[in-house]
Amino acid sequence: MYILQSFISFSLQLHFIISLNIPPLIKYYIFVRGSHTMAKDFKHSVHQLFHKSNEGANTGAESVGILKEYYVPDYIILPDLEIEKLDETPTSPVIVFINSKSGGQLGGELLVTYRSLLNKSQVIDLGEKAPEKVLHQLYFNLDKHHRNGDNLSAHILKALRIIVAGGDGTAGWLLGVVSDLKLAHSPPIATVPLGTGNNLPFAFGWGKKNPGIDHQSVKSFLDQVKSAKEMKVDSWHILMRMKAPHGSPCEPIAPLELPHSLHAFKRTSASDELTEEGFHTFRGGFWNYFSMGMDAQVSYAFHSERKLHPEKFKNQLQNQSTYAKLSASQGWFCASLFHPSSRNIAQLAKVKIMKRPGHWIELPIPRSIRSIVCLNLPSFSGGLDPWGKPDKRKLHSRDLTPYVDDGLLEVVGFRDAWHGLALYTPKGHGTRLAQTNRIRFEFHKGATDHTFMRIDGEPWKQPLPMDDDTVVVEISHHGQVNMLATPLARSKSVDMPATPSSNDDEDYDSDEDISDDEHSEERRKLGAADTFKLPDGFDMARLS
């Protein structure tokens, strides 16, 4: 079965590459790049097949038991229970959150497997319980029992790890909830790839293919979680403000009313200190990327199609094939013919970056750029790296190597779909525009009546008022969360220069040393959200 799946995957991807209306040389680059990955997948599938066969021959129908090293008892999770004594202390206690709606049927099946190996109470179906309620109760219990002398509670406070299974939207939801806890030591998070792009899992070494749901696969994943290293990741927050338009709304339009994930734009309340009379103000946050333009429009079309025909989006390979076809069908390979120049980033908005507190400078944007990406992780659109790996010969007074915890975003531009295909070639990358910890978009009056934006895979169509030039989007750094990374992680940390994913480049030599304490007030003015709380009434089935 594993071999057959790999062969079918290879055949479908080869057929799609051949069907593209692009020069043979580009097809060759894509095929060579993809073939290397598919060959490794095929080899891995064969290894899995024989490994499972040998395991079955050696162990037979081995009964499934509770994995005590990951166990968390009920009195830690549920309210008003008496402390219970365990025979042995769990060495790596985990809490597991699963979006049972993700991955077609995989989410529900994975839920059953985890609950058969762990305490059912420590495996939460996100369609039934909100993670903030679960974690608030858990940390309330831990604090109470710890103060009453419970040694296990003290151990779990230090050793707890969180697993979240779902798409990038689900992973972002959990990251936001954990950020809101404002703990002295936030529990690190591992992500199970159940979505389509799976950029967050891929960036930290958890892969981008949907996982196995059998007991052995889950046990193997738990073992990786136990040995994974903690890595801090920057959090980014956004403020968008515009004058209330005359006659037309400016609310973000999600695909067919599909709500954005937790951290996408939502309007501030009347009591919010950032709300100004006569203005509409929206704010939110992200951990992977914010993008605007060409790529966000394609993503918007994909999500709209998935909402209209959910029965056609039941497996990862089919989703990726549909996404690629939409990219080709929307005219981005002939952007100069099918898309007006008013949609180009330079004609749409003035872009500024902050080099030092309170001092904005204009960032020159080539007139041909139709898509701009503010990137925090080296994984975009299914594992591609728009920033790439800078040639050391191009490094001058500072290191261009991107780190996920250096307080900087990498800003990259793309001209059209041809430019995007460069990411499939060796050393391919977009147009590197800047590295910055704050960026601002000031939209030109009457440039267009709307644009497309995207946060961590969640797109929307953003109406823009035509009668004023007050529309501003600002992005600023605000805090960090803890992730779990395997040795295969693409992400690099300034604190972990010796990790397998790191190179021998020199440390980043920043010309601006801005501490959180010194400039927290400045960041507050830039719109850093106080909370990532999910809006009331949110439908979990609509989250990736």
C-alpha cells in the first residue's frame, strides 16, 4: 500500500509538470527538484513496509497499552478531583490537541489512536473543547496542587509539551492561546501536519506529508517529541486602520464568508485603546508569514473552491494539484497582459521600514513586483523558501541568514508566476527587499478598490476606500513562543548555531539593539495585539 501510494503520487505530479504550458527547461528544473524528494519518499515507504512486516512477525498481535512516560492523570486536567499517586513519574508528559476536521478523515482517526495510547482526557478534540479553556483549567490545577506539595504537578509544570494536529490555521490557533497564557515558561509545541501546505510543521522538521494513523506511527511521533529541542519563534502583530468609507463597507471579505483563523484580522472593539473615532481599525498576528498580492489571490480562489465543493478536497495530493492548477489558470504566468499595473505593489502602496525607533524610511519596490511576502519562517506555500540561502560572496557588513528568533522579518517580492517557479530550482529565491522588525504599507488614494491579503495560509479580499489615502497596515515584532524542532528542522536559531540545520555563517551583526523593555511603548503604538483570543461563535469546521 505504501509503495502504491508513492508511485501514484509520483505519476500524478509528473503528469501535472508535463501539462504545464512552460518552457521545457523550467519543467526539467521542477522535475529534477521534485524527483529527488519523491525518491526519498519512495525509499522511506519501502523501509516502512518491511519494518512493519518484520515488526508484525516478531510481535504478533501485541496488545495496546497506555504509554506511561507521556501520561497526564485526570486530576491535572479536570476540575475538582483529588490528587492520585502514580506508580511511575511520566518522563515526557504531553497534552494533545487534534482538529478532527483536518486531513479529510485522518483527524478523526488520529484522535482514536492517540486516545487508545494515552489518557483520553489528555487528548482533546478541538471540535468539542476550546484549547484556552482546557489550558486555563490545567494550569490552574497545576498551580493549586503544586502549592499543596504535589511533586508530580511541579514536574509537569517544567516538563509539559503540547502536540497540535491540524493545518497551519489550527497550529496558529494554539500558538495564540499559549501566547495569551503569558507563562514564565511556555510549554513548547510540536505540530502534526494534517493540512495542505503544512508550512509550520515542515519548518521545524515534522514533515509536510499527512502522518500515519496506526499505533506504531503515533508511538514514533511521540518518541520524536520527547527528544525534540526547544526553539524560540518570533510573534508578529498587525494593525490596519482606515477612515470609515462613505457608502461601502471595508470589512475583510473571507472566501464565501469563511472566517479567518484565530490570528487573522478582526475589528477592534469600542473599548479598545487603539480604536479611533471615524476610523475602522483591525488587528491580528502571525508566526509564519503575511503576504499581499498575487499569491494571496490564488489562495483566496482555492479556499473559495474548497468551500463550494468540499467533497473534492479529501486528500493532500488532490488539494495540492488543485492549488497548482488555480495558479496557472488565473493568468499569473502572463501577468503583464491579464493584470493591471495598478495591482503592482509599488503602484498600490508606499512601503516603509523602521531602521531605528520612530524613524521610518521608504523601501524602494521595483515596479514589476506583484506580490510581497513578509516571512518569519523558511517555509511558504508547501515548504518553499522565498528568501533562499544567500551566497556568502554577497554578504557585506551584515549576515543575511534568516533566523526565526532574531526579531526580524525577511521581505521578499515576486514579479509573476514565472518568478515563483524559481523557488523550485537550486538556489532559487524571490527578490530580496529587506530584513526589518517593523514594516508599514501606506495605500495610495484611489489606486484600486480592493487587494488580497493572507496570514499563515488564511486569505481574504480586502476592500479599500477610493476617496482617501489613510489606509495603513503596520507589522511589528511582539514577543516569542516556544516550538519543538527535530534535527531535520529548516528553521535556524541565533541561540542554536550548532544545530544540524544551521550553517557556519557568522552571527547576525545588527546595527540596532532594541530591547523589549526600552521600546515596549513604541510597539504598543504600532498595534501589537493584547490577545489572540478566538472570536465567540467561531465554527471550528472552517479552520484549516
